[in-house]
Amino acid sequence: MKTIPLKSWIIGLCMVAAALLSIVLTPTRLTAATAPKIDLETMIPKQFGDWHQLQELDVIAVNPAVQANLDKIYQQTLSRTYVNTKGEQIMLSLAYGGNQRDEMQVHKPEICYPAQGFQVLHMNTGTLHLTQDKRDIPVKRLVTSLGERVEPVTYWITVGDQIALESLKWKLAQLKYGLTGKIPDGMLFRVSSIDTNSNQAFALQDTFINALVDGIALKDRDRFIGHNPGQAG
């Protein structure tokens, strides 16, 4: 009878152990099933600070192909255009998914905008200061163009109660939940405007986001901007 080498036994046992471990650690419980329900339409105010929602006939059109891609994978989406007393307009686009899977990463603006014909002229990562909450949140800034339309974009993505812009942070956030058997929900929060002056556009977007966050009920705020580690509770 042929003896199986010890190395082969060890490799075989490791493979079995890895398979069993993957079954044990595969998350099965959606955090969205136990968390308060998300309703973007009611949670996002139509009027706040110096801003109010424009009626459909007056809005700057959100690129329909970009929006259609978001609608395919996220459970809820919300697109609105707001205007202030100076006549300045900001486009808001939110997309919420109860299961923040890897494929949701392909809907990052730097990927889905070019897929619809836009050029990304510039992109960097920065921080946005929330005055009332006294905290900074990480954001990505893009300057995109389609023909003569120049559209600066500010966005972030949440995975569970964390903001995760890069793939590594995304994976670490997923792992944190996965180790407890949970599948996190997540949200894409994006604002943009039509402006050839990107610095001016980003400053206006920051002002808009601050006013919007202040207008969201305190109990719901973490669902949109992530949990503040310094906050009690």
C-alpha cells in the first residue's frame, strides 16, 4: 500500500480547514434588516438653509445613463436639483443598497462617468469640514467634462457606519462586519454642479453639503456621513 507523504496530508488538511472557515465566516445577516429603514425621499429635506428643491421643468438634467446604472444595482436612489437665492444650482444624487457588495465599487463616479462618455480631467482625495458636527469627512473630488459641459463632482461612499473611499478601506470595513456574521449596507452620496471654475464649484458644494447635513434629522445623520468616533453612543 502506497504511503501518502506527510506534506500532502498537511496541504489537504489546510484546504479542508480553509473551506470550513470560509463557511463559518461567510456573513449571512443583513444589517439593513435590523437597522431603522432608509427612506431617502422623506429623510432628505426638500428645503433647508438657503436652498430649496427645483421643480422638474427647471432642473439641470442629471446624465440619464449615469442614473440608470445606479438604478440597476441600488435599492433606492434619489436625484434632485436644488437652487439658492442667488440662483446657483446643485445636483444631488443618492443611492442606497442594503447589501454593500464588491460590484457596487464599479459605480464610483470616476468609473461610471467615463463609461457614459465623460472625461475625468482631474481627481483627488480631500476632506470636507462639517461645521455644526465639528468633524472632517473624507471625500473625492472630480472635474469631469462632456463636450462643453464641465461638471465638478464631490462624493463619498459609506459601508455600514464608515466612509470607505478606497478599495482597501472598503475591504476592511466589509471584513469588520463579516467577522460578526453581518453584511453591511451602504450609500453613495454625490453632489455636482455645472461650472468651469472648479474651485468655486467645490466651495459652493461644501456650503450646500453643510446646509443639507444640518437639515437631516440628528438620528438619521450617521446613515449619510458615517459614525463619528468621538460621538457618545
